[in-house]
Amino acid sequence: MISSARPLRADAARNRELLLAAAEEEFAARGIDASIADIADRAGVAKATVFSHFASKEELIAAIVGNHFAELTVVARRLLTSADPEAALSDFLTEAAHGIKQQDLTFLRADDDSRVTELRNDLHEAVSALVDRARAAGVVRAEITGTDVFLLICAPVHIAGCHPDADPDLWRRYQAIIFDGLRPTRAELLPQPPPSWP
Amino acid sequence: MISSARPLRADAARNRELLLAAAEEEFAARGIDASIADIADRAGVAKATVFSHFASKEELIAAIVGNHFAELTVVARRLLTSADPEAALSDFLTEAAHGIKQQDLTFLRADDDSRVTELRNDLHEAVSALVDRARAAGVVRAEITGTDVFLLICAPVHIAGCHPDADPDLWRRYQAIIFDGLRPTRAELLPQPPPSWP
Amino acid sequence: MISSARPLRADAARNRELLLAAAEEEFAARGIDASIADIADRAGVAKATVFSHFASKEELIAAIVGNHFAELTVVARRLLTSADPEAALSDFLTEAAHGIKQQDLTFLRADDDSRVTELRNDLHEAVSALVDRARAAGVVRAEITGTDVFLLICAPVHIAGCHPDADPDLWRRYQAIIFDGLRPTRAELLPQPPPSWP
Amino acid sequence: MISSARPLRADAARNRELLLAAAEEEFAARGIDASIADIADRAGVAKATVFSHFASKEELIAAIVGNHFAELTVVARRLLTSADPEAALSDFLTEAAHGIKQQDLTFLRADDDSRVTELRNDLHEAVSALVDRARAAGVVRAEITGTDVFLLICAPVHIAGCHPDADPDLWRRYQAIIFDGLRPTRAELLPQPPPSWP
DNA sequence: TATGAATGAGCCTTCATTCAT
DNA sequence: AATGAATGAAGGCTCATTCAT
């Protein structure tokens, strides 16, 4: 999202943005096997230009995933200052779902890219703060951790994506169900201890 | 699982079974990009033999997915005859999760294979019966449909798979959360109407 | 030269031979950067066929170099049984020169391929025997070792190759000069100790 | 080395020199496939700057080779005025060897660059003068020509380079052997007539 | 002149699939 | 039915070179 090191020339910056957008669409449409050639085509640049911005396909993916994490972190931090802890958590999940183009950001899983790992941990931390506040306010079960919610971020979109012909807003239904499952209504303990975070 | 059309020779039937098993493992380990060569190696046959059993990679995948659907249908039908409607639904989700090798059976989504579609619809029907019974017994919300539960089958495993280093049983935690979200505790309506099924 | 492990099908063996020949010519003509595509074209097979015979370009080169070493070893061992030690050594260098297509077998240098290393050491040993016999017969200086002659094998062809428009037999001239340099005429010591061999 | 046509600005001249040095090192280290990018990096300039000095990679190589020829010509002419004809020829070969960074200046062979051809012919002429004097003094065989020695210049370094782990001075050994081969000890005629020079 | 960026051509390699035995 | 071999179609990546600033 925000380039930090070098202040790219205007045209290069534009191409970089075009490429990231094209890549995201292509990955969403074709999965992680989308070809660099198709991404370049969609962005309207030559194949080699992709590699002048991102040294490898892996690095391109890392940039996209990193951006997602960074954006979501911003959202989470902003909502942390809002008045209503319940609405804050709910709104976070809602805003997050909007950013998840179709099913394929499954690759939110670990890549051995240190920058991505760092950004992911930042997000994890911001989400945890949101969850802590919600728990303190009694709107989620005592046992629910930030890690739980972090893992659940993609679930509604993923679930809706299993439908062969889903309404674009179907994920809202499953988000509501999951959110209800997080509420402190039930007394029984959850079957597994909360997962730790590396 | 059950061959119907042609009476394969004994050794050919055995090879077919070996291939299906090898393919499933390989797909689970390497994702949908697992190569036919690796699958053949693991099954101990020549690459070309794969194509004498399955006309294409797509068909091989269809066979695996179809088998999964068929197995789950058997499970759902069996549980339909059990005494406790709540336990039946819960047990179904649990047994289903066991069959889902890691995250990659996301390809439960539509393939334009008529046999698979049929088997998927069979499963959908069996699950719906299970859900109808549970709903009638008041253990799930009135609005929850069989389609909802069908779409949720993979979710727990998928969610746990988002953790970089998850306990193999972590999915149980998220299954419990989702199951709680299905319960008729809350009065509010879910945000989206239940999805229809084609 | 001699395949040992599996008794390749007839057509495959033919293609392998075609490929080795085509590769050798192409490497001779274009240097080590000759492309696999050109080699495949020259052999009249598809590009992918090259890789079904040799897992990588490196392996193809190793096969060629290995064959050269093996052939020369055979020559050296045969000449070891001839009557005249001087003629034997001289003939070896002559026969060797015939096998060196143009300048580029400079890659007789080490590749980290264990089989090639082994074959190279075999040749080194055979040449050393030839040199030992020649030295004992007083036809080469006392200080000349097998390693010296091994290193000199390619020199005549290389030297002639420096001429922009050389007669195809020009290397014979430089081989004679070098051979004369090896003779025990002069009393002075050579400036460097004989190189060791790993 | 000596620019003749255009009076380069001081910094441009410096960059040109930096580039030539960097290119020579890079070619020596990585062979003729050294990339322009690496050369530019080593020289501390941008890639495009290389092309503002040399229109193509070929031209860059031609400049390097041309410089080598020019330098060696200077050496040969200087030694032509020394007292001892034998030492002069020997010293020439020795000084030449120093300038040949590893094996890869094999590209002393013909390039269709007229300036390089001219410089090469200058060197050929200077070497021939040296050889004529040596022959007249009876220190080389009657049949040895300047062309012979010209072709032999690179041989010692090349031969030593065939050793997988050579002492940096090993070429001296083979230079001595070759030089001995040039001496008028033997009466037999060399097998090929002396090559003509275009 | 120097450079950051862009690019077309080409390279090695992989893979699903076909063919002949 | 099973297989060893062959292959066309990509795919990721590199590089010399060009272009605009």
C-alpha cells in the first residue's frame, strides 16, 4: 500500500498499482495458478515489466497479501476507537469481507516472507485488541481470543463461495451465524483450547 | 467407490483403487496442482495407466470428489435413523470433517460433471433431511436450511487450516462455534435469505 | 556410450543417440550457450523429448563430456598394449584431437557431476600409464607427468582454433611442437612443479 | 585504452574506463555470458549508461579485446629493441600471459569488427618481427613463423585452466614446454606447413 | 550524459495428454 | 490393460536493448 523505501517515478508507481490490481483480479478469478502473462495482459504491460516490479511470482503474491493485511490493520485500529465494542468487531468482519475477492485469498496462510509475516502479526495484534475490548464488554464468550477471530476472517466469504451460484451478499448470512456462535449465550466450553499464535 | 457400469478385471480394479488413494493423498499434500506423474509414481503404475482409468485429470478429480459425496451421503442417511436429532447433525459434521484431508477439498465446488452434480445433490438432500429433523426438534434455528449446513461442511477444517501451525484437532473448536451459531438462541433474523439450491 | 542401467527401447535408443550427436554439433558450433530448442530441431525431435532423455541441460552436457572421456580412455588403454611407447603416446594425442569438435570442449573442466568426475579420473589414470611407459622408455622428459599430458590433450585443437581461417589439420603442427617440447632434449628444469591431481 | 575520435568529457571518460575494467573482471569471472546488468553494477553506473558508451555488448567486448591487442603490441615493440632475441620472445609470452585473465579471453578469435581486426594485425606484425629476430638468432626453428607464435599466445593459460584446481602460476610450466618445442633442436619437419595470415 | 523503466525475444523446464508397442 | 516414449502448449524468468525524462 504505502511504498516506503524509494519514491518511484510517477509512471512506474502507476504501473505498479495497475499490476497489483490486475494480479488481484486474476488470482481471484483463476486461483493461485493465474499466469504472469495473463496478469501482465490485464494490466496492459509487457510480461517482463511484471518482473521489473516484483522479482518473482512469489514476491508479487506477497505484495498483495501484505497489502491486504496492512489495509485490514488500518481498519481494525480505526474501529478500536469507536464507541460500541460489539459494532466495532462486527463492522471489522464486514469490512474485511469486502476486501476478500472471492475464495482464493486462502493464501492468507503463511508464506515464508518476513515482511508478510510481520504485517500479518500486526493485523493479529490489532484484531486481538478489538476482541479484548469486545470480550471485556461481554459481547463475546470469555474463551474467544483474537487468534480465533483472526482465523475466522475469511470464513464467511469462503463458505458462501462453496455455493455454485451464490448471491454476492450471501457471506453476510454466514457471518451472522458465526458471530452468533461467538456470543456468550452458551455455557459449555469449546472442545479445543484456543490456539496459540507463533 | 462403487463401480457400476463395467465389470473391471480384478487387477484393473485394484489399480483404480490404488490410483484414487494415491491421487487423494497427493492432492491433499500438494494441492490441486499435484502432477499426474507424482500420482502415478505413488500408485506404483505408469503415467499412461492413469489415463486408461480416467480420461483426464478433471475426471480423476471428479471421481475423488464424487466418492467423497457418496461417502458422506451414506453417513448422513445412517445418522438419519439415529435417536437424537441434535447428535445426528453434530456427528455428521464431525464425521465429515474427518474425511476432508486438509484444506484442499475446497474443490467441492461445482464441476460440470453430471455424475458429480448428481452425487452432490444426493448429499444435499440427505443433509437437508438431517437438518429438517433437527429443526423440527428445535435444535437449530427455524431459518436454517439444509443448504446452509451443506455449505458449512468444510468450514471448520478450512478455518483451522488458516493457522500457520494448527493442532490437528483445532477444527473441532470452530465447528462448535458454528454449531452454536446455528442454535435457536437468538431471535434476530439472519441478514440474508437462505440460499436456494439449483 | 554404453548404457548400463536399462535396455532402452529401440526407438528411444535411437533418439538418444540422435540427440547426443545433435547436441555435440550444436555445442561445437554455438558454444555452451547453444539452446535446447536448436538441439532438438537438429535432432528432429520435440523440445520436451530432450528432457525425457536428459533431466536438464547440465545432464546432457555431462553425458557428452562423459562419453568423450570414456572413448578416450578406451583409446589410451588400447595403445598401452602397443609395441612402441613413443608412437603410443603420440597416437593417443592424435586420436584424441580427432574427437574434439572445434574449440568448445574446453568444458572438459570439472562439473560437479560425480559420474563425469569418475570417468575423467579413469582417463587421467589411463593417460598416466601411457606417460609412465613413455618416460621409462626415455621418450619424454623425466619431469613430465600424466597430469601434464592430460591437460595438454585439447591444446593443439584450441591453438589452431585461434586462427581465423585455419586448415582443418593445422592442429597437427602444434601437436608436433608440443610433443617436441615434452622430449628429453633439454636439461633445464621446468619452471613449475608438476601439478597434483585431485 | 586510447580514445582517438571524440574528446569525451572528463566524467564520461572516467565512466568509460570504469566500465571497461568492470567488464573485463566480470567476463573473466563469469565468462562471455556475464550480464550487462552485473557489469553496470560493478562499475557503479546504470545499465543504460553502458549503452551510451558502447552501442552493443559486442562492441564492449570488441573494445576490451582491442585494448588487449594494443597493449600487447606495445609490449612486443618495446621488446624488439632489447638486446637478447631469445629473452625478448620469452618475455613477450610471459607478459602476455599476465594479461589474460583466466581462460575466457579465448574470444581473441575473429570478430567482424574492423578496428579489432586492424589492432590484431598490428599485434601480429609486431610478434612476427620478434619471431623473425629470434629465428635469425637461431633460437627458434627455421620453420616457426610469427603466426605460429601469435596463435600460441593464449595456450599456456588455457592449458593450465583445464586443471580443476590449478596453481595460479601453473601456466609457466606449459609455456616452458611449448617454448622448448619451438627451439631448433629437432631436425624433423613439422607436419603441417605454417599457416598463412589473412 | 545518465538513468529508471519498459520490453520483445528467447531460454529452460514442466505437464497433461497421445501414441505405438 | 499397461507402459515407455514423444509432444505441444504453456509457464516463470532473464537479458540485451530502447525510450523518455
